[in-house]
Amino acid sequence: MAKVEIKQPVVAEISEKIKNAQALVLVDYRGLTVAQDTELRRALRAEGVTYKVYKNTMMKRAFEGTDFAQLDGMLDGPSAAAISETDPAAPARILAEFAKKNPQLEIKGGVCEGRFFDENTIKEIASIPPRDQLLSRLLGSMQSPMANFARVIKQIAEKQPEAATAEAPAAEEAPAAEEAPAAE
């Protein structure tokens, strides 16, 4: 079997994974223990991120003609790719957090939504909260004015019965005073 026939399925696999990818981050994983690597893979898998080690030449071939071709200059030495199809910040966030505890993991760079980012920018992207947190913050900020308005209306409604009961005895006393002179 020719080497090309062996390599084609790997290139096709990479191409399939990056076809719908919103983000891809390359890392140098040298120096990680098996336990650390397992912990990293578990954290990435929990967020729906695919993490796999591929040969650099295979990744270069798969990246040709895509936005990920911008990463060709970083494909030297051992490289692993973290690929996300759903949350563009997820690979950066998880890898940066893991790299803080394990300095052996080196972030090379990545592509997020078609734009190339170096190591420092990937670390900045990592500070973006997850999508569900951003949505909950947005919803909270949209509900806040409505909730405040509802509280004000409730307070006004609670004060009105008190004002009505205060006015009612005064209204009842006035007719009684008028009736007394008429009775004479």
C-alpha cells in the first residue's frame, strides 16, 4: 500500500473536522504527563471540543484553501489541534486555563471565526465567558428595567388603597355635617 493511500483518510478526517469549525487552536503538548493529557482531554470533551494530535504535513494538506491555512507557519514541532464547532472561545478558554496550571502546554496560536490570532490574543479570547453566561447576562440586563418598572407600579398600587381609605372617612363625615342642619 502506498504512503499516499494511508495519508488520504487522515487528511480527509481533518478536513471533515474543520469544515464546520468556528475555532481551531494549536498547542505544543511536549512535557505533559499522561495524567495531565487525560485531564486536558476530559475538560475539552466536556465543552464539545475535539482535541487530537496530527502530523504537521497532514494538517497542512487539510488546511489548504481554508481559513486555517494561516496556521501553516506554526506547524513545526509536535502539534495538537483543539477544534470547536459550537463555541468559538471554548478551545482558547480551556487551553489557557489549563496552561496556567501546567506551563509545559504551550499555545501556538489559532484561528477563530476565520481570523488568525497569535498566542497572546488567544489568551485574551480565553477571558470571554461561555456563550450561556453571556446570554444569561443579556437576558438579565433586558429583564432589569422591566422588573424595576413592575416594582414601581406595585408600590403605587399598594399606596393607592391607603389613600382611598384615608379619603373615604373624610367623604363620609361631610354628608353627616350637611344632614344635621337640614334636620333642624
